[in-house]
Amino acid sequence: MLQTTNKSVPLPFFLAGAFLIVAPLSLATDLEAAPTLKYVRVAICMTGAFVAVLGGAAGQLRLAAGALMAFAVFYSLAPIWSQYPLQGVLYKTVFLSALILGMCVGVSWRSREELKNGLRLLASLAAVASLIVLYQYRGSPEAMTRLGRLAAFGINANAIGMTASGYLLITIFLAMNERGIWRIVGSLGSGILVILLIATGSRGGLAMAVLGASIQFIPWMKRPGRLVGIGAILAVILLAFSGDIDPTAVDRLTSDVNTRSGTWQAGLRLFFQSPVVGHGWISSGGRSTSNLQNLYLQILAETGIVGGVLFLLGAFGMAGLIRRLSGRIYPVDRPVYYFALGLMVALVVHGMAESALILGSTVNTMLFGFALGLFQNLFSQTMFLHGRQPESRLHRVSLIGMPNR
């Protein structure tokens, strides 16, 4: 079986936890420390990339994850032919390092116990952070909202929505797959995050959360009784705090108004101006990336057909790996498999409404890399246990036989 006695938490999970807290706060316009936090966020990502190389985790990133890494490297170097080549490459290095950090976290665990401890850490941080925001929101609703939508500390409501969704996909995993106090922590954290998500009025964030959580439910479809307690806690929290939510945010969730059509049309025009290799970097005066509010338009406008093909090759390769893994995964690992699948699908679909996944300044990039790393780790372990590949340096110290069925 996989080792289950190790009580430690791999170092990359601590870095990921710090990133989950620092990344949203670095976007806060009302915090004087926000500019400093941007540098802290970059330092966390760079440390993660260094740990990935030094600790050998980078050597585990191959197959489909490697194909997507090839796209990520191309995308990060694309600013070379932009108007601001140096600034662009430096800015996009943030995206690349955040992706590597997430991958490093995904492949760093050597036993189920290490993964469980790591996810407990991330879920606990998400729950505490959400509780603090809810407390501030209830105490100072005027200061914490913009146009009726939750915009804590000046962070854009949509950015809070996608952050809350990412947090929720971690806490709901804890709620469904743990027992005792940890299930309570996951359930309470999930309930609070649902309240905050609704308060942002972010339709993209809500879709991301619902889709990702629904995929995580798949392993428990034959045992729905496990979800009754979680549902009860969520219902109580919703009843207790729903009155604090501004009706404007709720109305926006049910609105069918497209607020992005103008930005999407601008993105298409940019693509047709340079369809082969794109503009390299679409920037706001060389200071940051101009957000086209669509992941796929962003890729086409900045890297053209070449970048789009590289992304598709990586995506198809990853889909093939997931399909191959689905028929070989052991029942005990199915919750982790569907957790990673929920993260990945939710983030890819969310890309229809936001470009956050390739901006590197939000939690989306790190979580996407985390899902990639989880799949790569599960695939490597499963293939070794099936006798399909040589034992790697990682598995010489982590595998001691067949997992429990």
C-alpha cells in the first residue's frame, strides 16, 4: 500500500497556503501593503519553482503536463515581439512560476497521509480567511461593497468570486472525505464561502464552484447519505447569513446581461490584426496585462494560432492522460482523482468569462497547476503499481506495494 503513517506536510503545501492568502490581498486597492504583497507573491512563486527544481519535483512533470508546460513557456516568452519586451517577459514570469508552484505541490506528496495533511492545511487557511472576510462584511457592509457587491478591501468583486470558488473546491473536498473535526471545518468553511460567493454577484465564480463541486460528488453518488450532514450545515449557514447579502448581488446572479461583449469584440479584432503569433503581450502601458475577460481570446490575441495550437495539443494530451487514468485508478484514490478533475474542469470553463488562469496574479493559476500535478502524480503511481513503467526516484521512497482496494 501507499505509506499512510507519515504525519508531515510537504513544504510546497506551506508555500501554496501562503500564496492562497497573499495573492488575493495583493490585488487590494484599499490596503497600503498591497504593493509589497505583490513582491511577496512573486517571491513565493519563485521559491516554489526553486523547490521544484532542487527537490526533483520538476523531473516528475512529463507527459501531458510537460506539453502544457511547453505552451506556458512559449506564452511567457511571447512578449519578446511586443511593444514592451522586457516588462512583458518579467510580468509573465509570474504566471509561469505560479503554474510551476502549483505543479510542485501536486507532485510533492509521497503518501496519502501527506496529501491529506496538505489539503487540511489549505482548507483550514481558506476557512479562516473566509470567516474573517464574513466578519468584516457583516460589521462594515458599506466599506466592504461596491455597487452592492462584495469587494473586500477594494478587491474586484469578480476576483473575490473566483477566489472564493477556488477555496470552496478545497473545503468541500475536506467536508466530503474527512471525518470528525475536519469534516466540520470543511463544512463550515464551505458554507461561509457560499455566502461570500453569492455576495460578490459573480456569475462566473458561481458556475466555477457549482461545476467543480458537482464533479467531486461523483464518487459519492452511490452513497448520498454522506452528503446529508454537509447539506444541513450549508443550509443552516445560508439561512443564518442570507439576510446580510445585498439584493443587488443576488439580482446580478440571475441576470442574463452580457457585460463582456465589447471586450470580447476588441479581443477578436486584436487577433485578426496578428493571427499567426499574436501581439506577444497586450499591456496597459507596459505595467500589467490588459484583461480580455476570456482565457481563449487572451491566448489567441497574445500568441496567435501558434499559441492556440500549442495550448490545444497540451489540452488534448492532458485529456488523454485523464481518460487513461480513469480506467486504472484504485477506488481509494477516486476522491483525489475527481478533486483534481473538478478543479481543472471548473477553471477551464471559468476561462470563458475571465483570463485569470494565465495572468498569474490570482489563485487560479496555482490551482490549475495543482490539478496538473495531482494527475501526473496519480498517473505515475498507478502505472508503477500496474507494472507499466520503471520505478522513479520519487516512488522508491513512497511505494511499498499495492494500495488498499
